[in-house]
Amino acid sequence: MDLILKSLVPIAFVITFGWIAGWRKVIDSKYSTHFATYVISISFPCLLLIKTATSNIDDLINYRFIGGFALGLMGMYLLMFIVNRYIYHRSISHSCQSSFMCSFPNMAFMGIPIFMVLFGEQSLISIVIGNIVTSLIMIPLTVSILELSQDSKIKTSILAMILKVFTKPLVLAPILGFIISALDFKLPSLAIDSLKMIGNTTSGVSLFTLGLIMSADKIHLDRFVISNVFCKNCIHPLIMCGIVLILGINGDWAREAILLCAMPSAITATMFAVKYDVLKAESSSSAIVGTTISLLSVALIMHLLGIGAS
């Protein structure tokens, strides 16, 4: 229990700190958009670059884990898109954002501090792989749909749109890191230290930003918020558990995959809602409620998986 508390209490503290800062107007909540841009375009890409570039290429190319995790993430994405589009009859952009919320776990912002406490630095490889999957598949797909759905005066070609997506820092960073790792190129220590200085701010700033967003938006519970939270916190880890059993993924890889999918919605998904002005209230409420509930649900799943038992 002590190990679980050490991994979860700091997260709750930073989110609460951000909420207090916004509530007391120390920082106006309207600046949450700028914080979101910092995380999405600067600090998170730096973190992804340094983690992929300094990882062993054999660890990054774990085909069974990559395939299983990609199936777990994108399977949930597709399932929720179909549910929102054809059962709830929502617009394409709303269906996209909701499926993004339900399938993109908070791997970097909650996963990194939790995994560092529970498993040590080596466990970050699974988070790197997870973020490569989301960066190369889920995020480009989501960005493409959301940007096409915007009331934009510019009509770009499909090729131009694809090029635009793949030149975004959040997508480009893990690609560059993967190439550096594959070429066995050693980054200079000064470059590593410089990137780490920015990248290491990701968890704190993003959790603080979530608290800032929380201070501006009243939590509202409707069927969509309840559905998002239930699907992300409960259904997603169950789906990943089934995939792990079917594909024969075992050991720490299996536990890490299930635990990552048990994380609440990624703060990045809330940042996208702010950036693209789509389902902001629903996304922030889903993130707030989901993160709060996850302090119990993640702890329960840790216990069921026997994590930290020894």
C-alpha cells in the first residue's frame, strides 16, 4: 500500500495545486491553452525524442508487445468511434474526440511517475513504445480528422495534410528518436541533458495544466462523461487483458500493458479539446472524474496484478 500511495499521491497533489492556482487567480485559467501548446509542441516531444533515441533498438522493436498494444489502443479507438457515431449519432469531430479520450491512456503524464516508483527506469521502455504507437497512428489520425472538421478557409490536398501531420513535433520526435536508435548514434551528453531539462517538465506542467483547466470548467456529469470514464478506466484494461492472454504476452510486459490501459484519459486528449475547441467541457470533466476515480481503480488493478506485493 505504501508503494501505491507513493506513486499516486504526488499526481493528485500537482493537479490540486493547479486547480488552486486557477481558482485563486494566481494564473488565469485562460492561459491553459498556452500551457497545452507548450506540452504538446515542446516538452512532450523532447521527452519522446530523448527516450526513444537513448533506448536499445531491440527493446523498441518488441513485435508482440507493439502489435498487442497497438491492437488494444486502436481497437478501443475504433470501437468508441463506432459507438459515438452510429449509436449516439454524434458528429465526426465529436466522435473522434470522444474515442480519443477513451483510448489514449495517460502514459506519459501519469505512467512515468507511477512506473518509476513501481518498476524503475527500465519500465519506461513500454511507455516509449506506447507513445510511438499513439504518435505514429492515433495522434496523426485524430489530428487529421479534427483539422478536416475545422471551419478552415484553407482546403489542402490529402498529401499536404499528411505532410502537415507528420511534421508536427509530437509525431516527428519519436520518428527521429527511432532513427537515431536504429543507427546506433550516440547523442552528445550536452544534447541529452538539454533535452531532459525540457522533457522532464512534462509531467508536472501537464498535471498542473489539468488542474488549471479544472478550475475554469464546472464538472458536469452526463451520459457521455460517464460513458467515457467507464470505458477508459474499466473496459479498456479488460480489453488489454484479453489481448495479452490471446497473444501470449507475459511477465512485466503483460502487467505494464494492462496497467497502462488502466490509466485515465491522457491529458494530451484534453489539450487537443482545448486546442481544437471540440468537447472541451466533456473532455475536461471526463479527465477530472476519470483521474479522480483512477486513484482507486489503478490501485485496485495494481493489487490484482500483484504489482508491489513484495
